[in-house]
Amino acid sequence: MSRKDFAAIDAAIDYTADRHKYSTHKTCVVCGTPFEAIRSDAEVCSHKCTQRRYRKRLQARLALEAAAAREELDNATRH
């Protein structure tokens, strides 16, 4: 390994050790649990909540698609 590689590793270790300096306190949009976010755009506290959020969006989209299909079928049978 070169000195450049060691410098990169040292920088990563320093950031990991000091990441609390960069974190912000947020509240999960899914479950409402307070959490410490490393990324500024984080909205969920865990992978579990990420999955719940996705499944909820998917369920809503499928419901809209089903309603549109029913309306299209109703319109087709009326004419």
C-alpha cells in the first residue's frame, strides 16, 4: 500500500470517529422515532421504516391503478 492509500484510510477513520459532529437530530417520518441522521436528507430511522414507507407508497399506487381500471371498465360498459 502506498502513502496515498494510508492517507485515504486515515481520513475515513477520522470522519467515522468524528461523524457525530456532522449528524443532525431528526424524527422518522414513518414511525415518529427520534434518530441521529448522518445524511442531511435522511427521513427514516431504519431499513425497516424504509421498507414500510415503500410498501405504503406501492399500496397507494396500486389502489389508484385499480380505481382507474374500474372507472375505465364502467365507462366501457355504459357505451
